[in-house]
Amino acid sequence: MEQAFEVAKSAVVVTDTGWNIHALKGFPGPFMHYVTDWFSPQDFLNLMSDKADRSITFMDVLAYKDGDKMKIFKTIKEGTILTEPAGEGIPIDQIVTFRADGKSIALCNSEEISSFDETEDISVWTKFGKWFNEQHPN
């Protein structure tokens, strides 16, 4: 973050996400983007075949830095890895749910995906936008 600010000589925003499968000691973490190019939904399920703990944590982080401030926004959402893929799209979306009804991310509509449930907006961009507007009320 510091290096990006020094190079840009102006405000910078950096984001990253990660998926940590608890039974696999945090795999794949920040490398999910690459892993979903290599793994099918069944590959993930095969890794989980003998695991009792099917929990997965989604983390989304946004960091902002300007000449005066550095602020970090973080969202952490706990989910479950399903026993069978459901829906279309990237592999992780077919095998993970954040919902009590067990509906995979791939089966959710865009409104359900953006909020993960009916009561919580987890977007770091929304959190950042609210904070930024409070800092610059024009």
C-alpha cells in the first residue's frame, strides 16, 4: 500500500479477496482466482470427501491511502461447502452456500449474491463509499 501511494503520488485503493477452507488449513486463501481455473467443483468436493468440517470463510478487504489517511475495510462471511455442486458458473460458486436454506451461490439471483442474505450488505465498496462521502461531504 505504501509503495503504491509513493509511486502514484496520489490516493490509492487496493482490494483483495480470499476463500479459506478451514479443513484444508486455509487453502486456497488469496489464490482462489487461480485455483478456480484449475479445479472443477468435483475437485473441491474430492478434497473435502473425508472432512467433517465443511466451513469456509470469505474475506474481502479494501484499503485506501491518501496523504493524510489510511483506512482498511474488511468483510468476513462464514459459509458451508455443500456435498454436491448446484448451478452454473465458477466452481466455488457451485459448491458454497452462505444461506440457511443451503442454496449455492450459483443458484442465487444477483440481489441475493450482492447481499449474501436479506439483512446484511457486506460490500467493502459500500462501506468505503459511505466513509469516503463522510470525509468529503460535497
